[in-house]
Amino acid sequence: MLDERPPELIETERLELRRYKSDFVPAVVEAIESSSFIADFQGWVFNGSGYYTSDEWQRANIERWESATAFVFTAFAEDRFVGCFDYRHTLAGPVEFGYWLRHDETRKGFAFEACAGMLRAAFELQRVTQIEAHTDIANIRSKNLLTKLGLTFTGEMVENPPPSPGKIGAPGIDVGQI
């Protein structure tokens, strides 16, 4: 568990990363429903069940924030929802982070900007000395983003053999660390 919590608002040049609150559920639902690419990996990221917007997830998110074990942010550009970003403490030691963007907000530099801001906040917390990220093997853009953020590729984890190599959402994860 981390000793402290990050600020509830992280500001970057073009974005505000705000602590995830139930008020943001309509924007998240709209983003998920309008982003066809998310269907390819919903089972991996969203548990295929609308978990990101469920009451269960809302409660767990509040509990994790209060217990300082996980922090979820929603990113907004001029009050327009861009995506979700989070980091959480793992039992193995490093802090793990992840993100997803609305499909129509990709290729604008928002992922890099938000992740860099979130990682700065994470390193400002006590005892955060290592960050870990996992990405789908076929997700080249995320792999490139992790490299640009300064993570070093440390290996592949394959939890289950992928049903078809190169399909987004197939099990199999690249691991990067800084």
C-alpha cells in the first residue's frame, strides 16, 4: 500500500486529470459505446461486463482511493472527456499503471501527456520507486508510448496462449518498467 494519495486534480498543459467520480459515468459510457476498437479488448480491460461503470466498480474505486491502493483519474480537455488513467500498488512492489482513450481522441498526444503527468504525481508519493505497465503484445502504439515515457521493456508474460497472434485483446502482455 502507498503511504499517501495523489492530488485529486493533476493539471498538464492541455489536460485536467480528475479523480474519477460517479458524475463522470455518462461520459465514460458514451466513450465506450462510441469507440468500436474497445470492443476488441473489452474482455481484457473492462471485464466485458460494463464493469468500469458498474456500482460495484464505483464502490471499489472509492475504497481503493481511501485505502491508498489505487487511483483512477478521468482526463478532460476543455471539459471534453478524453479517457481514463490509473495506477495501483501491486503486491510485488512496483506501482502498475494503465490507461485508455476515447477512439476520437487518439493521435493527439493526450495519452503521453496524461501518463507523464500521472507518473510525475506517482513518483512524488513516498516509496514509489518503480513503475510497471502492461500492454497487449499487438498494441504497437502503446508499446511506443511506454518507451517514450522512459519505461524499459523487461519481458513478455503470456497468461494464456493468444487465440490469434496480433489480435488486440488476445492474452499475452509485454511488461515495461522504470
